Amino acid sequence: MIRAGAGRLAAVLLLAAIPSGCYSFQAGTGLTGVQTIAIQPFENNTSRLELTQDVQDILLRQLPGSLGLRIAGEEIADVVVRGTITSYDLVSPNYRPGQQGQAAQVLQRQVVLTVGVEILNMQERTVLWQSSSIRAQGEYLESTETEDVGKQEALEVLIQQIVDGAQSNW
């Protein structure tokens, strides 16, 4: 029994002594020298004025960490994110037709948010990534949830699409 335990201990010590290899991992964008990000408030071409703040809040809260960057002022940031909210729509993809003379019963609604986004490298004065029409949707049940539930889901999808797009180019 002692020899088996000693053998295991020797194996663990041997594995600990072996160098971990030539690979290293560093969180971030993969762009040399890019460490900071500024996020401009998006232009809002909809009648929903609160969307400017809603989009700004979620971008500031989630985008820097997702890309491995720190927030900075626009004048000193390595990259700047800017964009335009082009549409906000409520659609009813799931409903039950009404009986003769009755209105249809909406079972489910969707919030559909469309934005254009641009990420600029301020050091090199280049566009790192852009999309003129990111479409993010969130769903909510008409009978038990509010539009805010669908809007929050659409905003989460928006952030993920921006992160995916940015990382696909970096």
C-alpha cells in the first residue's frame, strides 16, 4: 500500500514539474495594443426614445468584459463603438384566430430590434467590424409577461451578435 501511494505521489510531482508547454492565453481581443473601448450613445431613428438609454446601458455593462477590454473616454480609447437603432417592432407570430365576429387571441409576441453597428480602431483609423442591420428579437407571452421581458431578451441577443461579429474579425 505504501508503494502504491508513493508511486502516485511521484507521478503527481513529475506532472507538476513538466512545463505547461509553449502556449499562453491572454484575455482580450487579440489585437496588439488594444486594451480600451469607448461606447458612443447610439442614434435612435425610432419613436421609442428610451431605447437610446436601454442600448447604452447594456453595451456599457456587458460589451467591454465580453471583449476583454476596459472602458475609456472616446479621446483616449483604442476602439470606439457607435451605431444607429433603425427599428423597433412588435409582432405577433403566434395567435389563435377568433371565432366568427371575435378578434384573434394573441398568444405570443416578439420584440424585433434592428441596429447598425460600427467598431473603429482609433489607433489605425480603420473599421474593425461593422454590420448595417443586426436583427435581434425577444419573445414574451402575451398572457403572463410584459413587453419589457421581450425587449430585454432582444437586447441580450443584440450584445451577443455584436460580440460574435467583433470576435469573428479579430
